[in-house]
Amino acid sequence: MSWRDDLLPASFRGVPFFVNDHELALGRRNAEHEFPLRDTGFVEDLGKKNRHYRVIGYVIVVPGSGESYFPDRDALIAALEQGGTGTLSHPYLGELTVNVANDCRVKETLEEGGMATFTMEFIDSGSNPSPVSQQDTQGNSQNQADQTDQQLGDDFGVG
């Protein structure tokens, strides 16, 4: 079994396409700190960067079918222009939840008739953690203590 057998079929939002190549941009977010009159600074690690995926794909007419590739092209264009997150089935990286990032391009030429080539940019969607409310037990205890002090002062005529 070769590595090619492990590749998944490519699709975005259920619209299939073929892949020529891809690039994955990744790394760490860093804050670089430099100071006057010092020869060295330091780097503060702020965590992982969001992953960016650049995929070069294409839709093509099936030879001998007599069909057009236009419906496949138009379906992929519609999927790329749709808002929100979507599922990218990436041949090398598996199922990813992504957003379309910046520009996507479609190229059609007479020399390569019968196909449309897409340059697609995606970014990991991640998650938007909602704030979670918690009881402020320390503040509540301090408030109760202050109220008790006030009540005792009132009861004994102090204060």
C-alpha cells in the first residue's frame, strides 16, 4: 500500500475537487521585547498561531463524458463565497473546520480547456469561548463580613 492510498478525496462544504498541491502555514505567536541601552531583549511566547491552508485544486471535465465542468466550477465558487465555517476534507490532513480566508482565485485558460484551477485560502476556525459566569465567593464573604460588622456596630452603638 502506497502513501497515495492514504489520501482522502478533497471537498469543501461537500463540493468535490482534485488537489494539485497545498501549503500549511503554522508556527507560534511571539512578542519581541527590546529595551534601550541593552544589547539583548527577550521573546514572549503567546501561543500557537492559527493554521492557514493554501490549496491549489481543480475541477475538470471527465474525458469522453460529453459533460461540462461548469456546474462543478460554479458549485465550488458558491461554496467558497458562502459565509461562516465549513468542513474542508483535506487529502493530506483530514477533516478540518475552517473559514475561507482572504482571496480565492479561479483560473481558466484555453490551453488547459475543460478545467478550472482554484487557489483557495483557508484558516482554522477555532472556537470562540463564551464567558462563563462564576460565583464570586471571596467577594460575597467580604460583603457578608462587612454587613455583619455594620450590624454589630448598630446593635452596640459603635461606629
